[in-house]
Amino acid sequence: MLYIKCPHCGLRSQNEFAYGGDASVKRPELNKEISDQEWDEFVYLRKSPRGKHLELWHHVSGCRQWIKVLRDTSTHEIFNTYKSEEKVG
Amino acid sequence: MRQNYRLDKIGLVNREKKLSFKFNGKKYFGYEGDTLASALIANGVHLVGRSFKYHRPRGFFGAGVDEPYAIVQLYRNGETEPNVRATEQELFEGLEAKSVNCWPSVNFDIGAINNFLNIFLPAGFYYKTFMWPRSFWYRIYEPFIRKAAGFGVASKEHDKERYEHKYEYCDLLIAGSGPSGLASAYAAAKNGARVILAEDKPRFGGSLLTSDVSINNQSGKEWADNIITELKGMTNVTVKNRAQIFGYYDHNMLVMSERVTDHLPKSEQFTPKQRLWYIRAKQVVISSGSIERPIVFGNNDTPGVVLASAAKEYMKVYGVLVGKKPIVFTNNDSAYETAIEFKKNNINPIVLDSRQDSNSEIIKEAKSLGIDIKFSHVVVVAKGYKKVKSCDIAEISEDKQNLNQIKNIECDCICVSGFWTPTIHLASQSGGKTKFKEEIDAFVPDKSKQKEVTLGSANGVFTLEETLKTSFDKGFELSKEITNNNNSQQIPKVSEKKHSKHDKFWCVPLPKGKKYKRFLDFQNDVAVSDIELAIREGYRSIEHVKRYTTLGMATDQGKTSNLNGLQLVSNIENKVVPAVGHTTFRPPYTPISIGAIVGREIGKHSKPTRKSPMHNWHEKNNAVFVDAGVWLRPRYYKRGNEGLFEASKREAENVRKNVGVCDVTTLGKIDVKGPDAAEFLNRVYTNAWLKLPVGKARYGVMLREDGIVMDDGTTTRISENHYHMTTTTAQAANVLSHLEYYLQLVWPELDVNVVSTTEQWAGAAIAGPKSRDLLQKLFPDTDVSNEGLPFMGFVEANLFGVNARIFRISFSGELAYEVNVESDNGNFMWEKIIEIGKDFDLQPYGTEALSTLRIEMGHVAGSELDGRTIPYDTGLDGLVSKKKDFIGKRSLLKKAYNEKDRQRLVGVVPLDKKTSIPEGSHLVKDPKGKLPNPKLGHISASCWSVEHNNPFSLAILKDGKNMIGSKLYAMSPLKNKTIAVEIVSSHYVDPKGERVRS
Ligand SMILES: [Zn+2]
């Protein structure tokens, strides 16, 4: 079971969190013309990288904040965690 | 019966306390502190079971977790448990156990015929034989296997025992209380670290209990006892015996199974039988020790062939002799301790040592005691069926290929030692690599992946002096990193005998012309010949060889067999062992009971049960409840002999005719607050929200980004910047997460807060033509007229001194209101409604009547919003704004969503107006059509229409818009029904919606 450092609450076990997928996905702006392909990529297409992955986790049984977690998908090593508004770069 | 094999003056058992027990129905005695195994051996019982495949007689091989043979069925306090290792089960008064895998009895076992037909049962037997013909499987193979094979029987009764889970955190978790565990625990604890020390056995000390050493001029056991006593007295230390750390998971999470009361005749009330610990440790010390491995020889599975270390443990810990005419067969020095122990107890062992010579300290001692030592000698084959009676021994050539001067000597046990295998399971489970250490012919942990270190013999270090030194150092070093303290301990002075090198010898060759079975895996009956066959048949990967032959796949997971199997494969393949590699170590290290894994999450404890504040009233008034998610809701209120159908029909009719009240507390409720709340709702819902005035409610539909309907409900503007959103019961949690996602990640610029208020409000829906009259009596000071409180209106009111909210919304399609009060006042509200409602023929109604009312009205719910439908499909397309953007809107442009014959919600009535249509039925054109018969749609919900007094269903039908009036068939192969139906409008009652506005 992963041990995830919520930037708001501290280290908590995985069972307090829900996984939220790739954190680098950006929703297209409202009211913007957008091609079918761009929209499909946003809705459906996700990479499944082996290695470093910036992902979203929701601290559902804690502070209810969505956070970003930089995790290695093959070793489960967590390099860092960020608040939702923090720029990761 | 006398304990003929019990020694008088040795052992740690409590001779003051005699315990009686039964094995296979026969009564025996043992002592407190015995295991079932030691007590049976003390009574001369060596036959405990039969092997899995050939049903060969099985005795005892080890004295602990590595035991492959002595698996019994245990009976305790009216319950039974299979797969119990007799070497681990502590004796208690009244214990009962039986042999397994034998029928009709352990002494006469029909399955043993396999032993003589074994030509038919080679490696891969199951794969080869049982594949064909297929028809044989159920009739012949499976019944045969079930009867003749398998270990023990699971109880069919409910397990009355209690199992618990516990979460714990520590600085250092130490797995194993042998010398390295004790030393590192002591050093770390003295340096201020929070330590958990776990020992699998009842007694602490590991090898110190039986080894001939001295530490600071005390015996190993005395030193261990003193350390444990001191550790137990420290507040920063938790010491647990009977506790097995069986799994190493991510981020230094380890799981430990504590057998709290398995050693007692029964568990005290509220005391668990077992407790599962989830431990998050900053550092882990793996001090799990090592397991002796056997040397392979002919018929080496005969009862009476035991590990030399186990024979020593039975003497020194339990005061029990495994035999009185022992042969000690070894390739190393450690088995001499066993021989010396026999001698000290006036038993004369013969030592066969595969080495040509050795002159180490311990061998000198053995010689000086007059022990008969034969170098360059091996056991060729054990003789005897149910117990060793003699064995053939031989001189072995220097190259270990040839046997000379084979002769038979009498013996009643063979204590075998093929050197030591470090227990690296935990280190390997953590993700760390392993490496093969030539000097010990075994794998040891290499680079660790997580925060762990392996010490002592688990790391291939077999001298006490080095073990204690490295363990004291590591305990101090690791604790210093965590506590920043600097209190180091003096490393104690050790005296031990130096050992000489072991012999790289693990398998005795067969004499010419002999075909003795030489076993590697004793529980699964995998012999040398099976591995040879598998390799001849082309299996190369050790993982494949394992699965094909079942080597190491039994309940002991090959603790004594895996390494010899690897040696064999590497010999045949002419590879070195590390090139063959080992199979993956997976948790659990030893079998863990299902009860411990499940813990307290059984029956009603498996999920929380949520009840509305009015639950007690429902119960008292004959409500029959139904699970709605985690909520319990009244399904109907039973009167007299009514069943579900009659009661729900009566309740629904009364709503249409008079007035009814329904508990709607379970609906999800979310407060949406902030200056940008209207803008936010406008983006979340498909319809327009910017112009909703204060004091008004609106029905809304929200989509996922892929255009599928996520949820629906009404949201009311309570004040300028405050909205009260309702969701369906099932989607409440998902909707809140969904809103938080958009507010926190997508549109953080919106100044809005959301919070769940589901628990804060109790709700009652009052529906029916008389509902306004009832409401007026409940709220005499509030204007509830059609003008004062119009459809979709909202007003705050006073219910006999209690604050209430009245929403004029309707799910039933009747004139209806929903009254909310704070949860604490829920029951007060409910009783007032019931009391005053009497004058209006009010009846409470449950979820079944609620469904009936909404179905015949054509209102969609979860069965239509099933995660596969877009607004058009469910007739909600009128609520989709063309002007503004919202979540999921772009997806609605998809071609498939705009096909002309797109599926759509319709009503369905059986032509005979009598036959109810099962939910889930498929709609087809031709009931006798060729399979696969094209499916045009499916029935999503069915009811008995109280308005029309005939069955009515809703369906999602292809081209539903143009199908009104057509005739189809509803088919349910499950219920074996084919019903001729007519497609009608989904609005079966009040299609113009006049009642809700009346
Ligand atoms: Zn948090």
C-alpha cells in the first residue's frame, strides 16, 4: 500500500485516496472551437508510461483536496507531491 | 499411555502441567509448552498423514514453519480448521486433530495404490491426463481427485471466532528474534527508537534456544531471556511472539499475522483468535534466520527422516527424542551439535559425513565423546514403510559419482543436514535483488530496494560473533538516523565453536540398477525423476519447471525443497545455479487464514449501514427494508398479509387518490456557495442557470465529458450566493468529487465552495392531490397556495417551532412537496406529518411505490441513467442548452450521438394487459428469429401502473421516437418469457404535466 504525502495533511496511506489519472491533461477552454480529434484526445487518449508519471490523487477520506503526485509507475517510488495549483516543472 | 520418547531432564516444557489431547480419536498426554508435533513424537507417533500424489506415509520433517509433512485437521471449541502444521500448533487441554489426505484411515489408505502405480503419475500428469476426453472430467477425474486428494476440509459453518485488524507505525520493525533480531532491537531501543520485534514462534531467541554458545558468560538462552525481559519493560518497544511477518509491500508497509489465542482451548469473549497488523516502518530489519536443507537420497520421505536441526530442537526445547537409534547424515559441521546432544542424553548416534575428513573443534569434541563418525559415507536409501527401520549406507567416491561397499544398518531415524538456506523471502518481496553466494551454495539478499537491511543467517552469516557485531552496529546506526541519539551499547563477548567448510554435496547418486524415489518436494511428491522428465520434455525456465512439476507449490512453498530443485536443474542443464535463478517469492510467507485477512469486515460489518433519522418509526410501523447503496430504506409498509405487490400498489394508489409521505433523506445534498456559484452551475449542468431567481428550484442534468448523463436532480437558490443541490442517492459521492475536481483543477478562478450536507437534513416527500391541504395544516403561518408557493418554488417555514424548508418539487408526478428539517428534528417532522395526515387519509409509501409512480409518469432514474445513455436517449434533450458551453457538450456532436435512429426512451405495454415484463428483457421484432436475434432495445424498469391498472414498462429502444404504436416482443431467456408488446409514449400518466402545477 502506497504512502502518499498529502501536501495539506502529511503522510497518509493509499486507502485514504482515490486515483485520478494523468495530471498533465488540460481541459480545452470553454466556448472554444476544437476539432474532433483534439476533443477525442482530451476525453479518451492517455499515455501509460513506464517510469515517471505526474498523476492526480484525490484525498477523499481526508482533506478532499485533489493533489498531484510524481510517481514511478514501475517502482512505485514517489518523488514529490504538489498542491493542485502548484506548477510542476 | 507413557511418553516413551520423552527425556527427563531436558527441555523447556512445563512438566507440572500435563495436557490430554486426541489424535485420530486416540487419547495421549503431553505437557504445556509442547507443540502437537513434539507431543506426538514423545508418544512414539510418527505417522501423521499421507502425501498429496502417491499417498505415501508422512511423519515429521522439521520443527517449525518449514514443515512439509505434518499437516492436520484441527478441532477446537466446536470449530474445525484445515492445513494446520502440527509443528506450529501448540498443545492445549482437549486438543483434537486428525490426519488428512487419507481415506479411509492413515494406516490403511486406498490412495496409496498410486504409489505402486506411480508410472502413471509422472511430472505433468495432471496436464497430460486430465485434458482429455473432456467428458471424463466431471464424471470421473474430478470426483476421484476430490475424494483421494487435497489437504483437509474447510468448515461449512459460519466461523464464530473474532479476527481483528490493527494499524501500527514504528521506527524499526524487526522480523525474527534470533541473535541478530535481539541485538539490533536492543541497540535501537536503547537509542530511543520505537521498535516492534516480531517472533513467529511462542519462544523468543531463535537459534539461541538450541545452539551451544555462550554470550557474556551466559548461555544463549539466558542472554536472550534477559534481553527480552529488558525490551518488554521499555515503553518504546512492542514485543510480540506468535507473530509472523508474512508480507513486505510498497513503501515499507509490512503485514504481520498474530495468532492471539490459537494456542488456547478457546478464545475469551471479545478477544480475537488472530490479529492482522498493518505496520508502516521507517526501517526494517530482516532477521528471519535460515532453514536447514536436506540431502536427497532414496526414499528420503520415509517417516523418521528428519532435519538434524529439528531433531536437536525436539531434544533441547521439548525434551523429546525423534528416535533411539539415530543416524546423523551431514555434509557440514552443524549436524554434529545434534549428534552430541543425542550422546549427552545417552543415545548413541552414528554420523555419516559426506566429506573426506574434517578436524574442526566440534568434530574433535564429538570424537572425544566417543561418537562413531564415518567420513566419505552417505545414506543410499531408507528402508521401512511407515517408519524407518534401517538404511543402506555406502562409501562415496571423492567425485561423488560412485558408491562402494553398500551395507544395511539398523536405525529408527535419519537426521539429515545439507547445510543452511537463508530465509530471504521478505528481502525479495520488498523488491530487492538477490545474489548467489558460492561459499554457502544459497541465495542471499543483494541491493535492497526499500528501507530494509538483512542480518545474521538470513544474510548468509553463520557465526554468532559476526552476527552480533553487525546487528548491534546496524541497530545503533539505523536508530541514530531516526532519533539523532548517540547511546551505543557494548557488544557482548561471544564464545562459540568454529565450523569448517561444508561439502558442496546435495544428492546421493542411485546405485546401479536401482530406481529408488528420491524426493525434492515432500508435500507435493516431486522426485528427482520428475524434474529430469520435465527438462527432457523441453521445460527450461525455472518458473515453468515449477508449474509443470508442482515443485515448491504446496502449502510449505518449497521451504526445504526449492534450492535442491535448483541444484538439480543447474546440474542437468550444466549451468551454475545463479544462471538458472530462483522462482519469485510472493507473500504470504506461510499460509494465512482467510478469517485474519477479512478481519471484522464480515456480514453487516462489511460496509457501514446508514439509517435515516426516521428509521425507528419505519421499523415500528412494519416497514420492509431494502438496501439502497449503504442506506436502508423502507421498500413498503406491510399491512396484514400483504406482499410486496399488494402493499406497493395500495401505497401508490393512495398517492394518486389522496396523499402519501415518503422518506427521502437519502438523497444526496450539496451546498454550493460563493459569488460564482451561478456561473459554476451553468457550466456543470446542461441547462441554463444564470437567471434562476432566489426562492426557485430547477431540475438539472449533468454530463460526464464523454457526453454520458452522470446524474440529475433539483437545485434550489436559497439566497443570492447559496444553492442547495440534490443528487441521486447512488451518485452523491461521485458528484461531490466531480464538482471538487472542476473547482480545484479546471476552474480554480471560480470563487465557489462545495460541501456535502446529506447528513444535515432529513427529508419527507408529501405527494398527492391532498398534499396542499395537509401542508397548510402543517404550516398554518405560511402561504402554500399555488400563487404563494408555485411549482418549483421554495420557502423557509416554521414547523411547530422547528425550522423547515419547503420545496415544491415532484418525482411522483402528483402535486407534491418536499419538506426538509435538520436531521435531529427528522423524527419530529415525520410524526407530525403522520399525525396531521390522518385527516387526509395519508399513508407512508416506500421505494417500490415511489418507483411505480415515477415509472408510469416516465421520469427517468438510475436504471435509465445507467452510464450508457446521453440526454437524447432518456428524453432529456430538451434540457440541453444550445447557447452556452458546459461539461460534456462537445461530445454531443459525435456522429453516433446524432444518428437518425438513435435509441430513445419509450413506454411498453403488454398486448394482453396482464403479463408483467421482466426488467432486462430484450425487445425484438421476431421472437422466432435466427440467433443471434437482433436486439432493438431493452426494458429498463417495470411496474404495475396504478393509474391504468395494467403492467407498464420503460425501455430504451432503437429509433424509439418513430416506434410509438409499433408491436414488438419482449424476450427474457432468463425467465423463459416471450411477451407481445406495444410501444407507447413514456409519459403514460398526465402527459401534459398538469397535476404538478395544479
Ligand atoms: Zn489531505
